Amino acid sequence: MIAVFWLFVYLIHIAVLPLLFIGLVRWLKARLQGRQGPSLYQPFWDFAKMLGKGETISETATGAFRIAPLASLASVATVSLMIPWAGVPSPIAGDLVLAVYLLAAGKFCTSLAALDTGSSFGAIGASREAAISIQAEPALLLGLGALAVHAHDSRFAAFLTPSGGEHIVILAVLAGAAAWMCAMAELSRMPIDDPTTHLELTMVHEAMILENSGRNLALIEYTVALKTTLLLGLVVQIVLLAVPLRSIAVHYIVSILLLAATAAGLAISETVMVKLSWRRVPNMLSYAIGASALACLLVAMRG
């Protein structure tokens, strides 16, 4: 009965929070830039409108193009049920290795769909996405692995539970910093990529979905929103390891408030930062790998 309750809670969060989070980021960016901007609920209206539109599909596309958005959404949604990103117990006891590679499988589906249309811009975006993943995925896996070794358990519910200890603050800072940089890379946000750019030759994620429209585009946009909320929620839970909160209600409220704070941080960073040159992206991701390696070294030294 308890598992069914938490599943219901998570389904509500999965349905509401991702689009609301994206709407908050866009609303805050508009205010910081002195514009009125879209409504906080505009992503909901856009999603509903795209679901009702028809699709234009390339003649060279196969069934993979139509299935890929649904497969990508399924992989991200499954991971979202494994990680307690919303501050409440997750309904599925997920393992970190399984979660990382489920996310990789969803990314593979999106890249395959981009290549399936025969679009040159889609191929450029898929190539860049793969190049970023080569560094981002090991950094994320090492950072989460350090937390798992510290907790002697690879399940998210175990190593994301505050356990105290004199060095947990340093470990949380290192793993959290690595997870944040990996999230920015995985989501193709500043300074890795500008999500609002219209220059196809500089795009990463956006270049891969240029051929999508209608329901397929709606699924992709929602998947990106869910993945954004999931990864940034994971960063919040890593940070909260340094602040033990025993009450589930208090932990939930603090998690939601910090998730809103990350939306504000994302809006500020995308307003004041500029996009890195493509050749400098590996340099940034090397910092994520370095932070994760230091977290692993700290756990190894503590025995």
C-alpha cells in the first residue's frame, strides 16, 4: 500500500514539475532581461498545442524515427522513478549503474532518430552529443559511485540518505559540483550550448530535433523537461547530504525550495554567461571528472 502511495505521488510530480520548472526558468530569464516574457504555465499550453498538431516526416525516415521519442521518454521516466529527486522516497529501488545507462539508452534513441532522417544538422548534433557524453557519463558515474561506496550500497535510496560524518560535507560538495557540470553538459545548457540559439551549425541538442514536429516534438520537449528536473533534483539531493533532515515532510519542502533555487541559478547563469567555444567544452568537463576523482580519492582514504 505504501509503495502504491509513493508511486502515485511520483506520477503527480512527473506530470507537473518538469513543465513548471521549465516555465519558471523562462519566466525568470525574461525578468532578468527586462522582458515580460511568457507565462509561468506556457510550457503546458505549448505541450497541449503540439499534441494536437500534425507531423511532417522525412521521406528517408524509418520506424526508428517515430519510436525514438517514446523510447527516450520511457527510459527517462523509468529513471525518474528510481531517484528520490523530489525529496520523497522513490517507488523503485534503482541502482546507479542501471540509471546512468538507461539515460544513455534514451540519448542513443534520440541520436538514432536524428541520423535516421538524413539531415546534416541532425548528424552534427548527434556527433556532438556523443562527444560530450564520452566525458560527462564517466564523471557522473564516478561521482555517484563515490557516494555509493561511502554508503556501502549502490541504491539511490541508500546513498542519498543523510548519514552524517565529518567528511560528508566535502564529499557532497565534490559530487554535487561534478553532477551539476555533468547535468549542464547532458542537457546542453550554458555554457555548453545555448538552448535558445537559432544557429544550426552551433547547436547540440536542438540540432537533433529539427526534423521533429507535432506529437513527436511534444514528447521530446517533455522528455527534456523531465530530464532537466531529474538531474537538477539529483544535484539538490546530493547537496542535502550535508544537511541531515530526518523528517520526510521537511526534506520534501526543502527539496522543492532548492529545486526552485536551481531554476533561479539556471536563469541567472544563462543570462550572464556566454557559450564556450566548442574546443573548450572538454576542458570544462575535465573539471567534472577531476571533482569526481577527488570524491573517489576521499572515500578511498577514509577506508
